[in-house]
Amino acid sequence: MQRETQAIAIEDVWKSYDGGVTFAIRHITLKVASREFLALIGTSGSGKTTLLKCINRLIEPTRGTVAVDGAEVRTVDPVQLRRRIGYVFQGVGLFPHLTVAENIGVTLRLLHWSKDAIAARVAELLDLVRLPRELATRFPETLSGGQSQRTGLARALAARPKIMLMDEPFAAVDPITRDALSRDYRAVHDSLGLTTVMVTHDVLEAVLLADRIAVIEEGELVACAPTPEMLAHPAPDSVRALMEMPRRRAERVQALTAGGAP
């Protein structure tokens, strides 16, 4: 797969929350190409979310550098930086007192778009994320989990970012909705030419969605490769165990279907 220029460059990044006694992440170097879909996987507490938040300065690295589109993020106003990067997370975080349309248009109002321009963009985004336009006047408490996630995705896409950061974006919904959401998002990623970095605990989700997979263990990057290569030649042993999980589950399902023991 032909790659374009680097959208994100992470160089020797470390992060400590206790003044340097312990580190949540250590000497991580990672580059993400423009239009690439990268999945970050690893166990809980391995440092995936810390690394993700370093990209848009929700967290400041203790040492090392992060560059977005060639500019080191510490030289960019954090508010302006975050308006250029979409962010979707598990809890969605919709404003309960705002309608769906108002939630989607929050950033656009901060950017001083006109009412007509915001309304047109909201309608466009509702179509893009496969939400009926009649939901625009509804409040978050009336939405299903999948509708809430789609609204959060539309809000993250509102200002036309080229980079999307996603932290367990589909984890809080049922498996059928999760499958539909993930497939629809990959289609959006491709159609808009986005660069996506997604944190997930679901190895199968990473395998099915991502162009490349990075594995973080105890704060360190231990493997990173295109998805087919990661499946064919996983290393070290801990990564092999992760990558074999989807295959083991498929074999168990096949055994059950054949009437054997799981």
C-alpha cells in the first residue's frame, strides 16, 4: 500500500505522572502516514490512551517530541491544535442540554460559522454517519448507544479534520451495533482520506479495520507492522498470543458449530 507523507511523528516520547519515578510510556517512537489507519492494542494500563492524548496535547510528554503535519505540537496553541484533530472516545461526552444538531455544531460555532453554514454541515454529517435527519432535534438521553456514538463521530468530523484519534470508540455498544459502526467508520476514513489512530482492546477489531497494528506493553512499543505481516509473523511471544486470539476464537466457534467441545 503506497504511503504519503507523515501525518504524525512521535519521537522518543516518555510520560511520567509522578515526577519521573515511574513512566506510563517510555521511549516510544512511531510514525503514522497520511491516510493510514493505525490501531494501538495492548492490555489495560499499558499506556495506549496516554500515548493517544500526547498527540493532541491533552497530555504533555515528560520528554520527547510529537509532530503533527510537520509541526511540533508544543509550538502550536493547544486549542487550535485540537480543533484540527477529531477525537472520539468511549463515553462520547455529548452535552445533555444540547440537541443532536447543537452537539454536532459545537466546534463550528466556536469557529464562528454562520447559522446557515452550520445547519448545512450538520445535515451533511448526519447523512455521512448514517443518522436520520429527524434526530437533529432530539436530546442525547433519547438516543440509543449506537446513535450516541454516531453523533459523537459526526461532532468530531464537523470542522473537517484530517486526523482522527479514537479511544475505544465502539466498546460501549452491543456487538451487532459495534460491527456496523466500525465498518461504517472505515468507509468514512477511506472516503474522506483521513488519518486515524485508534486505541482498542479488541484484537479482531484491530485486524479487520487497521492498515497497521502497534502493540504496547507496560509502556513500551514492542511491535509495529502492517496487519497482514503482524498476523503472519508476530513477535515476540506476547504479541503472538495476542494475534492468535481471533484465530483461536474462530476455531472454538467452528468446533461448537460442528458439535464438538469449545
